[in-house]
Amino acid sequence: MDPIDTSKTLDELDPPVWGPASHGSYLITTCHRLRTKPIGEFSTEELRLMIGQQIGLDWLVPLALDVLERDPLTQGDLFPGDLLASVLRVDGSWWRQDPRRRERARSILTTTGEFPAELRDVVAAFNASSGGVQESL
């Protein structure tokens, strides 16, 4: 995959443009708004939220992996490691499209050490679905 232009928005990278939200829920409104924000300006929480909704994965997961390689337990608004949890919950078919991405995630898991209780099940599920590594529980 080519380098990601982090000055672009998801509306630019992943057409079609969504436009304004048609419903008023916080989640829908936020996802629509974030599609118009340059992806290089996303906070940890914004990455967590969009990845958790399976939006813009080809652009946002690599950015999240960059963050997680520096600090696997980076925290958004929920708990230490919530970004990692969102990344690991991405559907296995997406991971199989590019084994290098999966290897990056697996490498993060092998260097993390002990995982908080909130992550143990999701780490185990990711490892089971990707022929992963043994994690410290």
C-alpha cells in the first residue's frame, strides 16, 4: 500500500462523500463529522471510535498501528488499551487482505507483556483467528 496522505479526509480517501448526518445520534453525527476531518489530526479516541465502527479501516488502522507501536495501551475515553481493542476487533477478512498489517498487530502483542483484564478476551480472539501468538495473561 502507498504511503497515506494524512492531510486528507476520509471523504477524500474513501468516496463517496457522506454529507451531513441524517439522524441525530451522537455516534452517527460524530462519524459523519470525522469523515471531513484530516485523518492526521484524529485523536486516539477518534481513531478508536471510527475503527470500532469499521469505518475507513484501510487508512485508520495503519495510523492506529503507528500509535500502538509506541504505546500499546494508549487510551481513548474508555480504558487503557481501548484503541488496541478496537483494532483487534476488526474483522479477520480485512486482516487477511494484507498479511503485513496482521504481522504488525501480532508484533505489538508479542512486545506488550501483560494485558489488562479488559483486553484479555479480545487478544485471545484475535490470536485464535489469525494463528496468533501466546499472550501474557
